[in-house]
Amino acid sequence: MSSEKPAGPDFLYTTRVSYDAIAKPYSEQFADHLGDQPLDLALVTAFAELVRASGTAPVADVGSGPGYVTARLDALGVPAFGVDVSPGMVALARQAHPGIRFHVGSMTALDLPDATLGGVLALYSVIHVPDDHLPTAFAEFHRVLVPGGHVLLGFQSGDEGGHLHMTERFGQDIALDYYWRTPDSVTEHLVKAGLRLRARVLREPTGQEKRPRAFLLAQKED
């Protein structure tokens, strides 16, 4: 896999290199996290049903990692593909799910035509996007969605401005930044990007989780 620095902001490079370094152990530990979280799975299933009811346009799983959520969408009858900044993650996702398309890309500059997606799913991936780049990512989501298309975000909630920088994980040296946000602050960014909030869910941590999980469902206006 290549460590060549991609075009774009520095955080894309550090996120890419960090996830390349931990791709294999991460994929082994999180082979299917949704299987242990019935509420999370129900929300993804509802999202898939909304997309299916709106037409046949595909869904992009942005920050697809090992690809298990992309595979869930496919099993739910939604044409889906994965996008991830890490070539290492993309390679493992392709190996685990050979019938599904995965490609390397960034949510801040999606290599997709305008108004071609029925949905954008981003579970625990916007947490690596700094505050000043979040409007760009959400503007990209709006751009690629068809009118009436849906977005489902999932992220660890926390105090506004919360930040964690990790230098080691799974025994590997990394440089990975995590940004904690409230549902209200993320909703504000979605609305500014032209996406209307349809639902929000905040659940308490379970198992080894340390932070509440927030889910926001939004829709591009017709």
C-alpha cells in the first residue's frame, strides 16, 4: 500500500497513514460491530428503507473501513459501495466482500458526479474531520445526493470542542485525531449545508464504549 501524501488537507494524510497501520487488527476487532448493537442496526435498516422507497440511486458508505456496514446495506437490498481514505482498509474490505465495490477517497472531495446518490452513510468517520473542514464534507454530501436523498451520520458525542490525539493503537504508532461534538452543533452544520434534519437519536454507552452515540438523519430538499 502507498504512503504517498494525497492532495488535500494534512489531516487526510495522517488519517490515511494511521488507518493503514492498524487496518488488519482493526478489521479483526470490528468485523461486524452492528451485530452487537440492535439499535444501531435498526437505524441503518430504517435508513436503507427510506433510500429504497425513494428510488434506485445507490448509497455511498463514507469511511467504510472493513466494509461490514456496506455489506449490511447490500444485504438490505440497497445498491451500496464503500469509500475510505485508507488504501489498507479498502484492500481488506474488497477481500472480505468481493461482490461489493470499494474505492479510496475522501468525504471532503468525493469523486462522484452531482445528484447521483440516494443516500450517504457516515458512521464514526466524521469524528476525524476537523471543525473547519466539516462544512466542506457536508457540502459534498449535499452535492452528490439526488433531491430527496438521505444522510445518516453516527458519531461519538461529547462536549463541544472536545479533542483527542492518539499516538498508539493496536501496538502501532499513529497520529490520529478525534473530534467530539454535540448533536446540536453537527445539526447546525447539516442545516447550513442545505440538509433538513428528520430525526436524532442519542443512546448511552454500552459494553466497552465510553461516550454516548449520536445518530442524525437528514434529507436533501426536493
